[in-house]
Amino acid sequence: MKTFTKDIWISKALYDQEEKDAVMRVLDSGWLGIGKESTRFEQSMAQYIGVNHAMFVNSGSSALLLGLKSLNLSPGAEVITCAAGFPSTMSPILHCGLMPVLVDCELDTYNIDPIEIEKAVTPKTEAIVFAHATGNPCNMEALKPILSRYLSIEDACDTLGARYKDRMIGSFGTVSALSFFASHHITAAGGGGMALTNDERMMTDMFSLRDWGKRYVQPGYYQRNFSAYDTDVDGIPYDVSYSYDTVGYNMKLIEIGAAFVNEQFKRLPAFVEKRNKNHAYFMKHFFEEKKYERFFIPPRVYPNHTPSWFFFVFILQDGVSFTRKQFGTYLEKHGIHTRPFFAGNIIRQLALRNASFRVSGSLANADKLMRDAIMIGVHPGLTDENLTFVTDTVDSFLEGK
């Protein structure tokens, strides 16, 4: 087997001179806070996803928290979500003083099981939080009727560019969230996120929460450099920029990130195409040519669903002669970076040891992902040589097993 000395990263941000030039334009302008670049990106992403409103924030996690806050749920209300995945899908439920109700995932899609959602519903249920894991869309055919009955938060942080039929993933939740962290499909210079909705009231609430609790004003006010004293606070003439209607946070991102991601957005179609092509290469080799179903559970994509793959996931079949640790250690030893399935079954993490939550049904699949799943990269920076090296390395490990 050919020796490969350069690490094969699980993710890699790709950018070029255009992104660097965009950053320099902002620096040369002298305006580094939210400005025209941010507004342009919000408008572009709202149009791309197919929603009325989009708000640029500092992370996908912030978008999820702001979205859940904007739903104005009853204190202690139950919110159903998946036990398997990334912590920021579940943690806003606790931050908002609500009761997480954790259900199992489908093992071969990694996503929340709609059947388990229905079983978990009680009179206290007010919302659903669902994530499309690793770029594979949830079963929207089954989820849509459920979502029509409840408010929802759609975590599309892993799945930018995916579709269900002719509709973009990220357009199904009451509020949806995207991430532009460095490892994601596109990045705002290493960070960033976005909250999306069709509800104007929710968007104005999220704006206020994002900006320290500031009173909502139309986009563009950040560009002014004067005080107008055009509103009042408790009968006192005051500037709207310093009028606060709620107790908020600071979850904005700077204009440099917006300029960077505007250039990244132009590359998104090519990035998604390459991610899906790389994933298809692994699928063909591992499951069509080598018939490795005896070792790993193949991923499933529902009809009429088009992924935008984030990672390639191996799940060890029960009874194989090796462990996830042995497989992962072998890949890492050969320079192929790996990850477990995010937090796995979140209730096993220390963070939830003293938290209040309810479990509905078995979490056997979430446990299986935590024990036996391992992820490798499919990012657009992988070369043909990289892909061949990965398949050769996996073949070498499995030889004789």
C-alpha cells in the first residue's frame, strides 16, 4: 500500500484570493461592525433557502438558542428532540427553562425517528427540535405532518445545500439554524451562523436578543454614525441604538466574517457537488465493490431527499471481530483523521448528569452510534489521491477479518 505522509483532515476550509481581498476591503473601509456585507449575506441566504427573513449571528449554536427563545414557549413546556447528535441541538432547551424529551434516532440515517416523536407527545408538548445529521436530511415525508401541529426548530447546521424534493433543507422549521464554523460547508472566516424564519415577529425578537436586547430597527441603522434621539425611553428623548426592550445577549459577528462568507457563498454549489461526489466514491467502493455490509451498516437516504454530505459515517455491525477504537486508531495512525458521532447519546455525557429531562422509549440506536460509529471527511479539499489512500487503508485494515 502506498505510504501517504500528509494528514487527511476530517474537514478543511477552502478559500482563495477573493476571500482575502474581501476582508481587506472591509479593513480599508474603516467600518468593522455589522454593515452592508452582513445585510447582503442575509438577503442572499434568505433567497437561497426560500424564507422571508435571515439574521447573521456568531454561530449556529447561537441561532438555535435565539430561535428557541423567540418561540415564547410556556415555562417548563416539553420539547422533543433526538438523543443522538451535537449538544447545541439540545442544550438551548435547558437554557430556556424547558423540559427536553429525548427520543431515539434511526440508525442508518442518524436522524430523529418520526415514529418515536409521535410516541413521545403529551399534553405538555409545545415544540420539536430536529437536526439533519452529517448532511443527510431527516425523513421529511413523515416529519411534515408532525411539524404542522407544533412549533419547531430546524437544525440545518450540517446540511447546507440539501433538499427535500424542490425545497431547501432549512426552510421547514418555524425557525431554522445554519452554521458557518470553519469545518462546515462554507465559513465566515472560521465562525458564524444564521437564524431563518418566515415569521416577522420572531425575527424582530431574535434581532433584539442578538443585540443586547436592543429595540428592533430596520437594517442599515448600523451604518449611521450619529445619534438621532428619535425615540423615547420612559418619557425621555433617546436614541434607538441605546433603547433596550428585553434582556439580551451579544451574538453578532463582525463585518470581516460577512465579507469572507459572501465570497464563500459563490463557491457553495461546487463545494456541495464535491462533497457528494466524495461520499459517493466511498459508497461505491465500500458497499458496491467490496460488499462491506458484513462489517458496516450502510447509510440510508430517503427517496426525494438530496443530501449535502458533511461526513462519511461507518457504523460497525454487531459481532464484528474488531472494535471502533481499533479501527479508528488504525486510521489515525495512517494520517486519516476521524471523529466519533458528535456527543453520541447525550444523556451519557457529564453535562446532563444533573439536568432535568425525560426519555421516551429506548435509546438503543443512540447508544449504538456512541459505541460503534466513526466519521471521516468528505470535504472538497480531498484529492483523488486522498480518496484512494483512504479506501486502500480501510481495505488493509479489513484484510483477513
